[in-house]
Amino acid sequence: KYNRYLQDGTMFPHCHRTKRLLEENLDPTMNRLEVSFSFLGDDDFFQNDIRARADGDPLGCIGDLGWYCVRIALLVFGKLGYGKAQTAQVPHCQRNRHGVPLDATCIVHFQEGRVLVFHCGFLTPLRQTAVLCGKGKSVRIDDFVLPVETPELELHSTDMDESMPWSIRLEKERITFSETKPVQQVLMWRTFARLSKAIMMDSTSTSTTCWEGNDTESIEEANHLAEITVQNQQIMDALMKSIAEDGSKVPV
């Protein structure tokens, strides 16, 4: 409408690893995500970092680490056709004396019974694990935000061995990418530059709602990414409202 493109600064959705996961490793029965993203802050962090200050980022761990937990759910459930969040709830939250969330357990319900359960916080050591659960199978990723080994995506799968009742089968798959460059930070900025360039004023008219040419794919991609950004923020707002209402379930 205003001839502008909105994109947040979340890097991992633009990474080759994430796109490979979404395109080739999802099970249509997956209906539950269990995600953890945390790191252990030190005294200097709690005293000076904006993420622990009400006059800096009052959303604290929710707005920082929780953002990534919500984003992977939007990507996975969205790919499966259930990307609309219904309710959000924070049954447990630890805040500092300024009211900024430092540690939180959150629940977000999506369409058709899909659910995201996640923990985020500054009070436990580094974790960045996502577990995608479906009927009879689960897939675990231990570095979904910041790749430990950029060229590889390691997936841990667990399911039941049908040939042997009550026998558990464990599998580990390492997907190696031939192209390791550029890193996800660069890929994010390239996406922003490419889609921003696609939105231009028509030099032959006074219209401010024209796209350069008829690049339908760019239009669809830009609208999709902008919509996810807005949905991510709406869920953040609902989670903060739940905290303010002592952990009540809040519509998104």
C-alpha cells in the first residue's frame, strides 16, 4: 500500500539449512514443536544490557530469544498449512525488579490443534534446540538459530521400529551443503536488498503503489515475509499481555 517492504532482522530463515529442512524434512503429521533458546547472562548483562532494562527492551527474553522460538513455529506450521496462531499463554515467568522477563515458559496454540511449547531465558546456559513431533516420529535440531557447523544440518530422528514391537529406532542424518557461503547474515541482507529493489515508483506516473515489472514471485515473497514479521510481533504482544494478566490465555 505504501510502496515499502517490511522485513525483520531474523537471520536463520534465510539460511540454506532452514530452507532444506522446510522443503525436505517435514512430516505432514507434525503437530507439536518443543523449542528452547537460552543463554546465561552475567552481572554486567543484567545491569547494563538493554534486554534486561525496562527503558531498553521491556520485552526481555520474550522479545529477544522468544522471537526465534515463535519464528520457527510460524515457518514449520505455515509450511504445513496451519500458520495462524490462535492463543498465547505464559504459565511461568521470572522477571527482574523492573518487570522485564528474564525466564519464561510459553505456549502458543495454532490451527487444527498444532501447538508450540517453548522456554526462553537468560538464566540457563546456551541451548538452541527445536524438536518437531509427529505421529510416530520426532526430529531434533540442536542449533536451529546459530549453526554450529555452517555447511551441515544435523537431524536426529526417533520413531518406533514396526518390525520389532516396543523397539525404538534412532537415526542421525547429516545433510552437507556444497555451498557454505555466504553466511546467513549476508543471505538475509541480500533478500532485503533484492525485494526492496523490486518495489519502485513508476517513473512515468505519480503512483506510489507500482512494482517494477511483473515479478509476481518477488511480490508474493515480500508479502509473505512481511506477513510473518507482523504475525511474530502479534504473538509477542499476546505473550506480554498474558504475563500482565498472571499467565492467562490470550487471543492472538
